[in-house]
Amino acid sequence: MGEIEDAIVRADQEAFTRQPPKTLKGRINFLLKRLGTTKAVAAELGVSQRSVERYRKGDRKTPPKAVADRIEAAVRARWQPVVRGRRRKEAATSTGITVETRARFGYTAPVGTTDDGRVRRLTVHLPATYAQRLFDARVRGADDRELRGIVAEGLQEVYFKDGGTRADQLRVEFTDIDYFDVSF
């Protein structure tokens, strides 16, 4: 995953109203409720069905780190889908998203103006239309370059062009990302 995809996943997880199960047994039981069978859980986690049964009974309490990470990722991906969906829908239809980043911004501008790129730290609220485009592209399986282009366009319109009141011909390039975070 790229920086922007990771930031969207983090923002999604911040929408949790309750924390996911903390114990191994609780996580396995949660996955069993969602997936139905120990065989399905085993396939999801890449372990044997017998291992899942041992985790569920409490016979094995500490899986290898790689398996523990897969268990946590599987639980987080399925935890509170209605709450996360509601937050994404609200961001895409009314509230928008807030982007915080530190990156190099370069410019393509008319002759006679400066186009030297420089590192800036920005916190900008983007309207719901950009949130909708970002979520749609993510569902479509867009790569990080395409997601970065949507964010760059939003920053260009809202921050650099001030909503269309200045710098008509300015084109912003968004590169060398040091930090990127999204909240909605």
C-alpha cells in the first residue's frame, strides 16, 4: 500500500466506536462469527484448521508474529463496517475530508512567475466531492499515483487557487511525501 491508502485505512480505523477484541480467543471467535467456519478462518489467515481450533479453545495462546499480525488485520478489516461506512458516506456527501501533509509541491505556472518547488506542511479541508472521488478510486483499486493525483487536485483548487479566485493557470505537483494523514 502507498502513503495515501495507508492514511485512509488509519482514518477508517479512527471511526471505531468500540475497540476490537484484544485477546486471541476473542479475535478468533469474532472471525468465526463473520466467516462461519474454522476452515474459512484458516484459509483467511493462512494457517491450518487445527491451529484455528487450538486458538479458539485456548490451547495455543501465542501464535507466531506473522500469524498474529494477519489475525489483527482480518479483525480490523471486518470490525464495525456499518460505523465505518456511515463515516465514509458522510464525508463523501457533506463533511469532506481533512488532509495533513508535509511534501514537496512543485508548480507549472505561466511565464514570468516562479515555479520552484519547495517542501510545505499543509492542513487543508477538502470538500466532499474530493472525498467521494478518493473513495471511489480506492474501491476501483486505483494505485497510489492516482490517489495522489486526486489529493493534489484538491489541494490545488482549495489551497493554491483559493477556490478559483486566483492563479487560474497554476498546476500543482505533489511529490516527495514525508508525512500524509487523512481524517473524516
